[in-house]
Amino acid sequence: MKSVQVTGYGDVDKLELVDQAIPEPTETEVLIKVKACAINNTEIWMREGAYGVGSKSGWRPEGVQFPRTPGSDIAGTVVEIGKAVDKSMLEKDVVLFPFTSSGKPGLEHIAEDMSFIGSEYDGGYAEYVAWPADLCFDMPLADYTESSVFTVSGLTAWHMNEQIHVQPGETILVTGANGGVGSLNVQIAAKVFGAKVIAIVGDLALEDEMKKLGASHVLSYKSGDLAEEIIQVNGGPVDSVLDVVGDALFATSLNVLKKGGKFCISGSAGGQKTELDFRTVYLKHITLYGSVLGTRAEFKRLLQAVSEGKINPVIDRTFPLEEARKAQLYFKKAGKLGKVVLLP
Ligand SMILES: NC(=O)c1ccc[n+]([C@@H]2O[C@H](COP(=O)([O-])OP(=O)(O)OC[C@H]3O[C@@H](n4cnc5c(N)ncnc54)[C@H](OP(=O)(O)O)[C@@H]3O)[C@@H](O)[C@H]2O)c1
């Protein structure tokens, strides 16, 4: 089969198109013919060594073993099953829960042995992938590309919304709102949990699209006085912030949060380190939440909401698998709307 492997830490030239053997599923695994694999920042950081290099580089302490096939957001068809797998799995169209873990239900995303597809296991930048049968779920939509875009971004966004218990009528500030996670945070907060969403983007040309996703107000981080604009459109401070930007909008977020507000962060696309005046946190009774991925039960609830049409796929563009280098460079550009997908 054809696959694209990361051969070591570095630039996109470390992504190489290779021919390799089709993986063989173990007793409890299935073999999936990959039809679509959406891109996430995680595989770019893995290649760049942005999680650290050597023994600190991956989701596991021993680090990433190269060569590694990246890609976690996979939709495809089960074409072969292991001996212990129920025959009903054959020919099913599935999406993959993206990690293994010994954590108990509800805690699987914070277990020490959590191991991620595309980092500790070979992933979906390939024509085939082997994965545990019990981590394959029915595809939520009829189309492979549309079904592939929810896995990591959607699970992360769903978990963030549940973590802060978004309530109907609350105001939620969503940063990075045109990105993969943010565009789902907007939809989930507004359309699943009934919140009023203020979406922060760079380019205000995206305003109409963001409103279609459920945003009540769309503001630009390029504004000279974003905090003032947020307070003004909301008629006061906001209840919570769902953040993927980190440093660039941290001060603004703390500034516009109400007393007793919640700040939930799962990414730092706009800067990984920041300055924090602790007095703001305690004098405003702010709760800080760190967030990575989510649980299997949350994944099921997400897929259910997708299949019911409450949340829609937002796809910026697709690339053939052979153009993985181009696709990863494109992913890093500002102003995308939603996900970038590779098609083997
Ligand atoms: N913890 C988890 O489980 C998890 C899961 C998925 C992703 N993440 C992380 O979450 C972050 C976003 O991921 P994504 O897939 O949504 O990426 P993405 O699709 O590239 O979106 C990034 C978003 O951040 C915005 N942004 C970037 N720099 C900014 C700045 N200086 N100021 C304000 N906004 C800025 C972008 O706006 P422009 O388009 O205007 O640049 C865009 O809206 C990444 O750091 C990723 O690693 C974490």
C-alpha cells in the first residue's frame, strides 16, 4: 500500500511517500481501507518536535518511534477482521476513536498509558490501517470525507463543552473559531447546548459563515480593543471561554470573563507561554480547565449529534494523500474555515 511516513523530526521534507506492506490485524483488530483522513496540528507538532524531541516527543514517555505514519481522523471501510472479531464488522463504514488507554470509562483520556493513533501507532496517511474493533464506530454521515473531520477536533470540542457544563442562554467566547476545534466549539455550544456564542476570528470576511455555524457575534482578534467590543456586544462580561489560542488572547479572555467565570483551554495556536497575574484569577474567582481529547462516551454523544444533523462538517479543502506535504503547509495558513482532509 501507499503511505506517507514521518521519517524524523524536521520540516515537511520529513514526510515521505512510501510503499509498504498492508498491516495485518491482530485477533481483536480490524483492517480498514482508509477513504479520508483529516489533518490535525498534533501530527505537525509531532514531526516538528514541538512536543519535545527524543524520549519526550509523543503522547507516551518513550517518545515517537520513526518512521511513523501520522493521521488520526480516519473514515473508511472494514475489509478484514481478526479471529475474535464479530463478523458483523466486515464491510462496515467506520470512524476511529483515536487512542487506546487502560483508563476506566470516563477517565480514559487522562490515563498514563494513553497511546495515540498516528503517534504511538501508525495512522491514516495511508491506504490501510489496523485498529482495535471496539474502537471503531459507525460512520455518522453517508460521506467519508464529511465523516472524517470530527474525530480529534470534535472530541476535543465536545469534551470542553461538557467540562465547563455549558448551559442554555450562557455566553461563551470561542477563540480560534474558524479553525478545526473552534468551528466545532461554536456549533456544539450554540446548537447542542443552546449557548450564545461570540466567535473570535482573524478575518471578518468569515462573519456570515460563522453565523451559519451558530455564532451570535463575530469579532476579530485584530481589533485594537477586542475586550471592549466583547463586553459591548454581550452587554457585559461573558460566562466562559473555550480557548485554543493561548497567549495571544489570554489577557483578553481573563479581562472579559465574569466573576466566577470558566476558562477552558485545549490548544495554544497563538503562543504557548504567557504571563499571568494570579490576582485576576483569585479576585475574579476564575476556574481554569486544561483539556485534551475526551472519553469514548463523549465520542458517541458527538457522533450521535452529527448523525442527527445538529453539528455539520466544516471542510476547507481536500488534498490527495500524495500531496501530504502541501496539505500540512496549507493547514498552517491563517484564515482557513474548518478542516483540511487527505484522500488516499
Ligand atoms: N488538546 C487537544 O485535545 C487538542 C485537539 C485538537 C487541537 N488542539 C490544539 O488546538 C489548537 C487549534 O487546533 P485546530 O485544529 O483548531 O487548528 P486550526 O484549524 O489551524 O485553527 C487555529 C485557530 O487559531 C487561530 N489563531 C492562530 N494564531 C492566532 C493568534 N495569534 N491570535 C488569535 N487567533 C489565532 C486561527 O486563526 P487564523 O485562521 O486567523 O490564523 C484559527 O482560528 C492547536 O494548538 C492544536 O494543537 C488540541
